[in-house]
Amino acid sequence: MNTLHQKAWNRRRIFFLPLIVIGFSALTALVMFLWNWLVPSIFHLTAITFWQAAGLFALSRLLFGGFHFKRHRHRPPFANPQFRDKFMNMTDEEKADFKNQWKHRCCK
């Protein structure tokens, strides 16, 4: 069973590796195009090459967004069965009070 999982993962890796390279190249080309289109005319700076755009893209991802290699799954609260059961067993007054409390917490 474990070997079947490993074989499937190897096939996926072979498929996704070129997609990752193509995606990174496309985003780098987009950064280069936008920089060379806007920045020289607005700020009177020079145009950049593809590799400078790749470095700028990687630096901006590190500084502002991160690369997020870990999977972060944000599930809605009702995806948790305990929360769903608790909420469904509340009376209408308890539900309204719960919603008001969350409105006050989130709207500060």
C-alpha cells in the first residue's frame, strides 16, 4: 500500500515540477513587463532583465508574502462537527446572542 502511494506521488511530482517552473517563469515575466512598462516612465529608473525580475519577485515574496510551503487549510466553522452540533442545538435567542457577540468582536 505504501509503495502505491509513493508511485502516485512520484507521478504527480513529475507532472507538477514543470508546472511550478512555468508558473514561476510566467510570474517573473509579468513582474518584468510591469516594471519595464511603469517604473521607467514614472520614476525615471532603468529597465530590468528577466533575472533581475526573478530576484525582485523572490525578494518581495520573502519580505511581504512568504512562500507557504506548509498547507494551511482554513475551514469554515461549520466544517467542525462539534461546532455545528452545538450551534444547531442552540435556541433562537442563544443564536442571536452568539451572532451579536461575534459582530462586536469582529467590528472593533
